[in-house]
Amino acid sequence: MSGNPVRWFEIYVEDMARARAFYEAVLGISLARLDGAEMEMWAFPSQMEQYGASGALVKMPGFPSGGNSVLVYFGSEDCAVEAARVAQAGGSLQKEKFSIGQYGFIALAVDTEGNMFGLHSMQ
């Protein structure tokens, strides 16, 4: 395998409007609708020439949200900024910003659908 191992991620949701509003509020972004035959998908902004992976919120019959074992980390300048938006957007903060040594800082949160996700920054 060459390059970075993660190319795409999907966060499964049950209430797409609620989940979209949550991530747009916390991350200060707009999601874009993707065409899908059997599922509703809204993609996070991406720049193919930049480092990192992009992904989407997905609503698909038979695939409930929460209880999954994959943790997605969203990058930011200072993860405390996005962490401070979590509760007001309807989620909960699992662990406030803390140091991971030379690798920067992270905060852990739970979205409106019960999915845990991470926030990462170098400051």
C-alpha cells in the first residue's frame, strides 16, 4: 500500500437533518449532497490535492448510527474552539481538549446520533 491508508470515511446517521445541522454548526462548514441510489449522503468539504481524507454523513436503511468502533478525527487550528460548539449544537463532550504529547491535542465528542468523533489540532 502506498500513501495514507484512510481514503474516505462514512458516519452513519438516523436523522440526517439533525446530523447535518450538528456537524455544520460544530465545524463551521457546509455539507454537499451526493447522489446515492439507496442512501442519502452529504459530503464534508474536500480538496483532492490536499493531505487527508474526506467523507460523508450517510443514511441507509438497516444501518443504524452509534455503537460503532471507528473513530474519525477532524482537524482544526485549535480543537478547543470546535469542542466548545458541541453542546450548543446538540451533542456532548466526552473529553475536553488534552495533550497527546508531540502529536498535538485532541478532544472527544458525541454527535446527535450517538457517534463518538475526535477533534485534533497541533495547538
